[in-house]
Amino acid sequence: MGTILRLPQPVFALPHGASYYSLMNLARPNGLIVVNQALYEDYFEHFSQASPPSVEIREVLREFNLDFFSPKPPVENAVAGNGIRSMACWVHVTNACNLACEYCYVRKSANRMEEGTANRIIQSLKRTAKANGLNRLSLAFAGGEPSLNLPVIRMFCQALSRLEGVHTTFSATTNATNVSDAFVDLLREFNFRVYVSIDGVGKFNDARKFVNGKPSFEAVCKGLAGLVETIGVNRVSVGIVVSPVNLAGLDEITRFLLDRGIQFKYSFYRPGFLVQGAIGGPVDAAARSAFSEFCGRLLAKLKSCLAIIREKAPLHFNPEAVVDKFSVRGNGSDAVCTMGDRYFAIGWDGRISRCHMIQDSPLAKISDDIDVLEMARNRGNPHPPAGSMCKTCDIRGICRTGCRLLLDPKGETSVYHEVFAGIFEDYVETIAAATIRNGAPLNFTADDAV
């Protein structure tokens, strides 16, 4: 069992056997550090500001916001904030898709982004970057199936990859059933990260059928293997949206991906009663009750899957990234979700929305002279960054409310709060286990404390 140490800032401490403790600043999380028992007992369990460890150890602790000792060392060349001025855009390049997933929120059609629309978006993004002094820009291409509109994606990459003073990164979310040579060439040329959508192994992926009704799992496996081989396993990740449909198969897909050394992330579906509440409809009590029952099963299954990760994860696997909107590293915001503030979705027709999940509620249509961030600031954001309960929750710095669209109708906290709280210690244990296995805990002897 973990404990919260009430130091100048709250620190979560979790023992690992008789040798190690993991430590994390809950108020200002900046990663998880694993220390040996002697360091934990001398400097945290029996904390005294006036009895600090060595300068070398304090330097390491400072990286994790865990140096609470006096006197504070001088900080040379201090810079206010982290200096990062960023914006991210989901670029929806087509409504077309070769799959007909049962739950997809996109209304499938032949509509796709034309080059004229793409050029207007590009000019607007350039204007926004310059006007706001951005130094990071992230573009995520999606659809439909984005590989069905490669010429437009290439337009964006060629125009925005070399903006002066801006580090631009590209990613694509694909079903991996259309991995052509042209697609791979584009991914390689512009150093894409690729996110492949999979629900589960075999029958647990059957909601993702081809338009002719045939199962897609074998084709997805072939495409996934091709991506790993051609652009490298470190550039490929799998997204698993967990719902009542595929929950029973979550442990199987976890093993499947770990056996292949592929990074993955669990995210959680948006229940129908939230959608109804968002549009002003009544919240179905029976649906709410069924969702609560699902969350109980989800919690148990995630605990089981995290145990599988601790047992089977390869050395390069990053356990910090396995749960969506859940992180031991802060992002400079009270909310992990920056929709409508620093994250936007741009539709195939140039309409700008606060999130790709609500493209039916656009803010405006793109034009050359639009500064996207200024427009968003002027419009305000109706989606609160955090629920009222989040302000007093001990792990608020880890989940930071999660997805804003998953706040319950009363706005108190995420509908997945009990799941987040329930897996917290298992999540910390999984990260710590990888740190110990990789030989990276902070050890010291009595002489180091001088």
C-alpha cells in the first residue's frame, strides 16, 4: 500500500519489496523516481528540511520536483516557465474509409479535403504560429482513413515542416489495412508517428469490419507488421478504445502487442448518456447504472492488464503511456485536455472545432487571415478544464480530469474517476517495476549522504 507524505508538497510513496520506494510529487508531478530504502527512510519518511542529502542527490531529486530541503540551492540562468508555446491540430482529410466500424462517429461519405481548402488551412496555421510566437506545432492526420488522401497530407508536410523557429511534428491515425508504398514513403520522409486503431484479437475486433462485411483483423495485423518493419517499432503505437464490446478481450490484445514489442494505449469510450446530456436531453438512469457496472469490470480488467505489462513488457516499452489522459508528468496546465485552448480539429471542409469528437459544433470556417488561437480566446471555452471534485482529489495532478468531454453531467469529475483512482497504485507500480528492471533506481550508500 502506498502512502501520501505531507511534506511541503504532497509526495506519494509506494514500497517495492524490501529494497525500493517509488516517489512522486502529487502537486507538481514531473515523473516517477525509484530510490533505495535507505534514502527513503532518511530523507523522506523522517523528513527534515535542515538535514539534506548530498548536492549530487539533490540535483537528481530536483528534476522530479522532490527537493524540499533547506537552504535552496541557487539556480543559474533561470528561465520563467518551460518556454514552450505550442498548438496541436487534428486534420480530418477525408470522410471516406474502407472499413465500416459499427461505433464510428464519422458520417462516412466520399467527401475529402481539396487542395484549395488545404492551402487556406496552411496559410491560417502559418499566420497563427507567427502571431503567437509558437515554437511547436503538431498535426495529426485522420479521417475516415487518412491514407486515402495522401496528396493533401503531403501538401501540409511540405509547407509546414520547415517553418522558421517552429518544430513541427506529424502523426497519422490509421486502420492499417491500406499500407501502400506511397503511404510508407510519406511516413518515412516526414518522420511520422503512426497510431493504429485496434479493438482486440480476432472476434474482439469484429466491430471493425470492411465495408463488404468481412472481418479486418488479419489485414490489420499484416499492415501493422508492415509498418513496424518499414518505419520502425519506435514510431508505431496502437490505440485501444475500451468499451463493453471488447472489454473481455483486453488481456488478450495486451499480450498480443507486448509479444510483438509494440507500444499501446488504453482509452475509454464516451457513454451515450454523456452525449444525451451534452445536447440537453434527459440522462437515462438505467444507462447510468449499466455504465457504473461496466466501470467496475473495467477497473478489475485494467489491474489485470497492468500486471501482465509488469510481467511481459520488453525493455523499450514505456508503461507511462499506457492509459490515455493519465500521466506522471505535468503539462503546465490544470487540465491534461487542452481542447479549444491549444488543441483544435479542422474538418475536410475547413470548419474548425474545439475537438475532433464534436466536429458537428464548429467555431468557424477557415480562411487565410484567421488566427486560430485569437479566435478561440475571443469565443471562450464552454467546456470546463476540471470538475469541482478534481480540486480536492489527491491524484488530480496525474489525471488532470482527463478528457473534458468525459466530465459527468454535473461537472463534478470525470465519469471514469473511480477507475482512475482505482488503478493509480497499479500504474505507479508498473512504472517502478520497469525502472528497477532497467537498472535505473537511485541508490546511495552512507558516504553519499555527507
